[in-house]
Amino acid sequence: MSLKPEIFQQLVAQSSDIVVATNRQGIVNYYNDGAKRVLGYDSEEILGHFVVELYPSLDEARRVMAAMRSDRIGNAGSVETFQTMFVGKSGEQIPVAISGTILRDAAQQEVGTIGFAKDLREILRRDQLATLGEVAIGLSHEVNTPLSVILNQIELLERDVEVLAEEKDCSIPLERVDSIRREVKRLADIVDRLGEMVETERYETINYVGPAKMVDLRHKVAYSRENDPRMQALRILVVDDDLGICETLRELLEHRGCRVTTAHDGEEALAMLRQTKFDVLLSDVSMPKMDGFELYCAAEKEFPGLPILMMTGFYYDKDHVIKRSRFRGLRGVVFKKPVDPDRLQQVILESVYGAAENASSCCVCDTDEQKA
């Protein structure tokens, strides 16, 4: 039983694919619901317009028409699954596969064209995920083993530095070792992230340069405890000459709702304090130009009442910065190796809204670390 023309027209009109027809001059005279859903244009915005408006350029429209007239792709006068690009109302370029034909009258004269185009975005996305899966497996195989070796060697190197230093200050070389450890861990996280994308079949893209985009491989940080609403909108100045530490703390604190600014030495921090009101100053101990104690003294004098927290990555307290600062009233110490987000939140809240009865509870460190 053949379909009645009106039923066929209804099926075409409601097809999820793009269906567009033109007259001999290339003016659109048919535009279905599928085209509206995919491209975003209403019928009145396209009907009566030159079909080139749906393509990224006149040259691309001509390329499609040349393929339709050629016998190299299907029969002369038609194409099958010919890949090209349409441009949606939003300006997005949409990859499509066109199957179309030239329409002719009884005298075999051209009267127009009709094309059925399938949106390829989801198909290409799945192809990309399949490729991503192969890349993830390859990276995991080739990268994880040497990364594990590097991490083990870093641990041994750290012990050797401590032994060779004896009673000398080894905080700077140890911070460099720890910085290498963090970056190696970051590489391992990227490989894990690739595997996660393949398993979940989900990935996100972010802007790169101009119109270019790239897959977002940043580690998604998850914390066990709910954020305290009192952290919302707290302005925190993080001071550390280690850019990795600055970015780690920025991400951690912004996740908690804080507004974070970073400085890379004491002089820069003081300049920022003079320009902007902050709720908390979170400063490293060992820095060039002005160490943590000098910054603490200057900030305490110039900005009385500003809560100040000290950070150190190791048990060795260079020049007894923390000890001298505590004699002047310092209450909070944050150990950066590694930073515990919940305990960091606790010490910030105590410094801003009032310390606990036991002053030692304001120190973000373990019992043996307090001996440093």
C-alpha cells in the first residue's frame, strides 16, 4: 500500500532531520520542523531567502551543489551523506551529512533541489569519545608507570635532602621537591580524568584561543563536608611565591564561596592590602624580598585587627618565623603538605568570627607538627 501524498508530506514535515528545498534560483521554498529545531530559525526567517544563508560561505554552498551535479558521489544529480556545515541562528557551525537531489520537470529541466541533512554532532561526539578512550588507555599504560617511579624517587630525594642538611635550613629545596611532587600528581590526575570521561561518556569543553575549544581536563575537586555559609564572599589574600600553591588554595577557597586574590611576595601583598579590604591574610613563611614574619609585623601595624594566618610546608621553621609571630599574637598556622580543606575552613572561620576557647584549636596542624 502506497502512502498518500498528504501523509508523506506530514512525515517529512515532522522528520527530526533537516529538510530544505529550493527553487532553481536557490531560494528556499520548503523548510521543515526538524530544520527549525536544529538550526533555530523560524520558517518565516528562511523561506524566501537565498539558501547560502544556511552555509558558512558561498564557496561551501557551491561545493555542495558541484557535488550534487557530479557523478563522483552517487549518481549525477544527487549526493548521499555528503558532509558539510550549516550555520545555525546562534552562529554555531553544525556538521551535517546531506543526501539531496536536483529536481527536474517533465522536460528534464532543473526546477530546484531538495536535501535531507542529518545533524552529526552527537555521532561525532561519540567518535571523539571512542578516540579519547583509546588515548586514555595508551596514556595510562605509557605514563602511569614512569610517574610512579618518579614519585618514589621524589620521596627518597626528600629524605636525602633532610639527612644532608642536618641542622641547616632545608625548607627551600624541600619546597621545590614538593612542588615537583604536586605537578607529577597533577599529571596522574589528568590521566584519571581521561578514563573517567570515557567511562561516563561525558566531557566538557572550554574556550582556548579565539573560536578554538579544548577538552576540560581540570581535576574536579570534591570535599566531604558541606560548605559553611559563613565562608561565602569572604575576601582572602593568599601570599606565596609558589604559583602552584596559590592556584591550589584559590581553587579550594573559591569552591567554599570565598573571593580570593593572590600575591607572590610580601611587598606585593602590602600593596594589595592598601588598595582592597580583605577579611583574612593567608601568608607563606618563607618568601623572597619579605618573609612571613616581616609581612606579619607590617600588616599587623598598618591593618590592626586583620586576621592573619601563616602557612608552612615543612616542620622546619626558617628563622623561627612562626615562633616569633606567635609571640606577637599569631593564632593560626596552616600546614601546606597537604592542606586539609575542612580544617582550613575551620581555622579561617575561627580567625574571622572568634577563636575557640582552646587557642591551640586554631592551629591547622597535627600534634607532632605543632612541635616545629
